[in-house]
Amino acid sequence: MSASDPKTRPKPGPWPPLPESSPLPPSSWAKKTGFRPKFSGESNASNSGQISLAPKPREPQPVNQPDIESGRAKPINPTATTTTTRTSSPVAVNGTDGNSNNKEQPVKRRKDSDGGGGSAAPKKDSGHGANGQAPDVAGSVDGSSRRGMRNSGETADVLPQSINDDGFVGRHSHMKYELRDFPGLVPIGLYGFQHYLSMLGSLILIPLVIVPAMGGSYEDTAIVVSTVLFVSGVTTLLHTFFGSRLPLIQGPSFVFLAPALVIINSPEFQGLSGNNFRHIMKKLQGAIIVASAFQALLGYSGLMSLLLRLINPVVVAPTIAAVGLSFYSYGFPIVGHCLEIGVMQILLVILFSLYLRKISVLGHRVFLIYAVPLGLAITWIAAFLLTEAGVYNYKGCDANIPASNIVSDHCRKHVSRMKYCRVDTSHALKDSPWFRFPYPLQWGTPVFEWKMALVMCVVSIIASVDSVGSYHASSLLVASRPPTPGVLSRGIGLEGLSSLLAGLWGTGTGSSTLTENVHTIAVTKMGSRRAVEIGAFILILLSLIGKVGGFIASIPEVMVAALLCFMWAMLTALGLSNLRYSEAGSSRNIIIVGLSLFFSLSVPAYFQQYGISPNSNLSVPSYFQPYIVASHGPFNSKNGGLNYFMNTLLSLHMVIAFLVAVILDNTVPGSQQERGVYVWSESEAARREPAITKDYELPFRVGRLFRWVKWVGL
């Protein structure tokens, strides 16, 4: 008979229940953060953004199926008694399935030799397992399943989770494949391609913005897009093998977009004649190469481990949110050039990602996963049909004639619609070769200028802060424990080397972990490292086909801007979602985040608007005006390079948000629980747990050569 049969159900726990403030059984995470069960995001959301549960009754808990959309575990009936495991199936004491009617089986179980079944047994003289955590009863009973042993009391996430033995919301029970799962080449290849396809907007949109801003042609855009795909594939492989080893995609980060636009719109480039694109690209390459070397030094020297003491969710949240908010001047002003196409694009993405998100096709939430590519494809087809139907044909007007050469008032009136609404203004697809291999220094020898390099060095710190949040959030989804500080430092160092490759190949921006990747992992339920690696190989192959880059380069600019409206909004929300690790309702945190966000918009506005009269006739479009601050900023000394550096740096929204947040969060008193301090695995304890070692240890026995480097490894 099933263990959950009401007739055989054990009696409930003691009555009356324990008081709400009764402390939970001690664990290393609880002692480090000072976690108290009265701070519950379920019962008292105003007090805490962290999800926890009431103290666990002494009798086993019922199966609690979490809701993927609400992001919280459903309320528990305290009278039920079924034990919950990571696979969300009851487990009897003898390790057999306690519910004979439950036919759901885990997709794949790891072998004991993979570190999944034989975790270190807890010491007899202690009530905790390895790394100071409470032992996982379900995991020790069913030794063949690594999923059962991953219920950890370290922290909680807003995504679907299971309930562990300490009564906290633990690891996710929804993931189809976790970090080291490998169900086979064909399914993992399909999942890997799906993973990258859902990240399409993050990978291709930045080149479509910066190359035209540099004066590049459609052919230049196609080459940069192919280069971005190639470098992203190579650096992702390097990161999954020798970086943090988490399934995180490396690519052109939006963190580097604002400083790149500032450099592109520098006063010294305004009067250039001829091929501006190559000249500006070489300056960008030089700045990125210096910044990447600085970031690699920050990681591999161990300085990142020290910086971790200053980086908490209250710092990460406004910093990343400011990255998305800083591009408001570019989004809808471009969409307004062709409202029927741009608004259609925005509405379709919103429709797919929100209203149709629960619709499943063959077990996959197609509309939620592919909201961006589906919206892009439908809008593109609609724009193509309108163009072929002659809606954007105007008698005597040619869309390929520059606006400055148009004499007719009739054509001048419609030049915006001809340029932004038609899909045939680009010849990139027709002119692109079928095969092209991206190679380093393809734009020429990089040019180094210290003022631009220093700006990029500061921005690389912001990119590292972004990655810290991504490492922690993704590890909660797919790994047995969060990485150690040494593994995190190793990942940051590898990201520096990745940016070095991006600088040598000439992508126009540095390389970093894509923040949207965490959301993609949660939506696709694919956390396998192998899927990301196979997807990276596919990306490299696509980069060698020149027509792919030409096809992407032919996306009309208004569609790019419409997609960016969604991507930047998503980036802002993902940044703020880091507050779930802290007490989001704390007045201390509310004030710090509010001040950080407000000053991140207000202080840069002062620098960007300083010295510009309302009637001034600027040579750049209005949406690029925030990035010409170097020529008119308020900081004015005898050193022109210092003026450039200070005016540029203080005009970047994310820099101001980071400075305000890191100063306030580390000086205003607050408990670790209130601040939501990130918890990282301890190095010594990690070496004793086979699961953690398998998750983060370097392959090919490379780690043995660097065991003496304690700050960049387990």
C-alpha cells in the first residue's frame, strides 16, 4: 500500500505547532546568513524577498508540486505526510518508490562513478553532511540518483523548487537535464540548438546597432555578425571546459554597448572622411584588449575573491537594471520611424512571452521559448508582403538614394518610411559569400589609447559583477552547490581571455556571460553542459557560412529597435530579480536600490545635457546624443584625456548605479540575512564532496597542475 494512503498515514506533528520564530535546525547556510524562519516570502512578502517555509513538522511532508509560473512553492498541508524528494516522487525508507501509481521516471540517472550516487557520508558525531549542510535523507536512501541528494538549504530561488529536509525551498525539481546529464547526441544537439535559438536576440542585435553607428556598410555588418557567432562559440566552449564550467553562453554583452557607443561618437571621429568604420573599429579593439587583460588579471590573481565581499544582491540588482534602463533613448524613437512594423514586432513578442506562455506543443512551451525568433519571423514576413505589394513605393522616389541628395519635397517626406519600413534596402544577403572564415586582426592592427582603455577597464568590473549574479543563479538551477570563490575567480579570468579574443577578432564589444542565459535555462529546463557545448559547435559552423551573417544583417533597423525594447526590458527585470536573495521588503534595501536607480538616471543626464543648448544643431542623431558627452561634459581640466575619462565614466548609468549601491550597501548597517549575502561553497568542504568536484573540477586533469593556486580552483 502506498505510504501516502490516508488510512496508514502517521499522526501529524505536535499540537499546538511550534511558534513562528522558532529557529530551524542549524546549518552552515543558516548560521552564515542569520536566516530566521519568520522572514518568509510566502507568508509575509513585505518582510522578505527570500522564499522560505514555516518550520518543518516532525512528520514527513506531502508531495508539493511547485508552480512554474508563480515562482513559489504551493502551500503545504501540514497534515499530509509524504516525503518530497528532488524528483518530486515519494521515497520509502527502503529506497523503493512509495507510490506505485506514480509512473513518472527521471529522464536520466548518473552513475555512481560520476559523483552522483556516492556522496560523502555524514560524520557520526555531527548532524550535518559535507560542507556543513544537513544530510539529505532521500539522497542517501536512493544512491543511484544525484537529483535526490541536491536538496540544499543554502538559498532559495523564485523559480520552481522542491522542499528539503530543513524546511527551506531547495533546488529545482523541474530541470529536464542538469549540469552533467547527457541523454544522447541527437536530443542534446536539438536542445543545444534550441538553447541558442532562444538567445538569438542577445547574440545578434549588438552588431546591428554599433556597425551602422560606425559608418559601416551592410557587408561590414554581415562580417561582424559572423565574427560574433564564431567568437561566441569558441569562448563558450572555453568557459564550459576551463571557466566556471556552468552552462553559460558567452557573447557580446549589453554592458559593453554604452561605452562602445561613447567611443564611436567621440569628437575626434566626427570629422573623419572615408572609411570611418575600420578606423573606429581599431580604436575599439585596442580598448577592449586592454580591458580584457585587466579582467583576466582581476580573476586569475585572486582579487575577484576579495571583491566578492563587496558584491551582494543589493549591489547586483540596480547595477544590471541600470544597463537595461540606460538605452531608453534608442528603443522607441527608432520604432517610431515605422510604427506599423515596430509596434507589431513589440506586440507579437509580448503576446508570445506573456499571454501564450503556458501553451505547450509536444511538451515544449514554444511561444515562451521562441518568443523573439517567432516574433521576428512573423514581422519580417508581414513587412516583406507590404513591400512587395507596393505599400512603400512612392512615385519618383528611390530608397537607395541618400537623404542628403533628395531634392523633391515629396520624396523627402517619405524617406523615413522608405528606409525603415522596406525590407529590400539591404543587399547584404546577395553580396555575402557562401563561405568565409573569420580571422583575427581582420580590420587591421588595433590602436591603443589610454583614455578609452581606462573606460573599458572600469566597465569590465561591471561585467564581472553581472557575471557574479549569473553564476550564483545558474548554479541554483543546475549544479549540486554554488561554486567556490576560487571557481568564480577562474570564471572571471576566463571571461577576460574571452574578451581578449573578441578584441583580436574585432566584434566591437567585449565578451561576457549573457545575463538572459539564466532565464533561458529556467524556461527551457535545459541545464546540461553538453547541450551548450554542442550548440557552440553549431554556432561555429553557422559563422563559417557567410550567407547566415548576410541574412541577419538584412534585418530592418526598426525591427532591431523593437526587439531591443523587449531585450532591455528583460535585462532590467533580470537585474532586479537578484533582490529575491535578500529581504526585498526591507526599508534599508528599498532605499538603497531606489537611490541607486534614480541617481543612475539623473547623474548621467546632468553630464549628457551639460553645455548643450536646446537649439543646438548636433551632427549625430538624437538617440546618440547621450553618447557625445566627451565633447561637452562639465569636467574640465588642463588634461584632455582626463576630461574624456571622467565625463565619459560619470555619464554611464551602470557605473553610477554600481558606485552608489556598493558604497551604501557596505556602509549602512544590516544583517547578512537582510543584505542577502551570496553564499559560496567552501573550498575544503567542496573537495570532500564528489558531486561538487565533478561539477566544477577542470577536465583532462588540468586542475592537478594548478592545485597550488588556491584562489582559482576548488
